[in-house]
Amino acid sequence: MGNIILFNGYFLTFDMAFEIKHINVGSAIEDRRKQLDITKTELGRRINVPQQHVNRILERETMETNKLVQVSEALEFNFFELFCPNKDERISAKNAAVAYNGNVTNTRVGDGVMDGSLAVANIQIASLQNERDTLKESNATLNNNLEDKERIIAMMQEKMDMMQKAMDLMQEKIDALEGR
């Protein structure tokens, strides 16, 4: 039975046919940094972090995948390969086989799986485009309603101004009558 993961709302199964080795990522990064004769400051500049953060990275056994990708690019070394002890088992996009039913028999992703993934992605894109169009229509309607509201407020303000003028005129007449 393959391992089951939830990915983008889909349950995927895959067989783990390779061994994953425990690696102290910080030590491996430190070894590569020294091999290239790069200062901690320079490494920090390459991955956009201060030297203090580089020190913390080098002290850690683990790190987030996206940060390890940045470090791999900065030091021109695929640290992900260290997790697989045998060269033939190394993790790469080319031999990472994933199947929907756990029956992968080789290290290539089949055309059917790719076509299925592409079809699902296209359906999701179409759905998002429809949602975007609906939101655009709603936005246009709300903008029209807002413009109508502003026109009504302006008309009401004019009416209130006219009523105020009428009240002022009436007050003047009352004052004039009382002053007689």
C-alpha cells in the first residue's frame, strides 16, 4: 500500500521505494559554505537575510523547503540530494513518481497522470476565471449603485438647501410681522 497525501484537494498515493536519510541541514550548508570559501555575510546577502539569521540557519538541523531552495541556489548545490543515500534514489523532478492509485511501476510520471492533472488544473482555471468574471460584474453593479446613491444624496442636499432658504424667508416674514 502506498503512502497517501492530500494535495490541492486531491488524495494522492505513492510508493516510497527509496530510503530517506536523516541530514543535519545546517551542518551541510556550513560545509558547502566553507568549501566555496564564502563568508556568512556573503551567504546572507545571497539569500536576503542578515548574518545573525545565517548563524541560526547553520545551527539548525532542519529548515523550510523554500528557504532550502534559496540556499541551494545561492551555494549552487542541491541539498535535497543529501537525503537519499544512493545516487539512483536521489529526489528530482525527473524521477519523483506520483500516481493517483498507488500503482506506479517506474520512475516516470505517466502521460495519463499528467493529462489528468492538466485537465484538473484547466477545470480549476476555468472555475477561477468564471468566479473572477462574476466578481467583476458584481463590482460594476456596486459601482453603479454607489453612483446612484451619490446622485440621490446630492439631490437631497439641494432639496434641504431649498427648504432652508424657504425657512429663512418665512422667518424673515415672521420677524417683519412681529416688528410692526
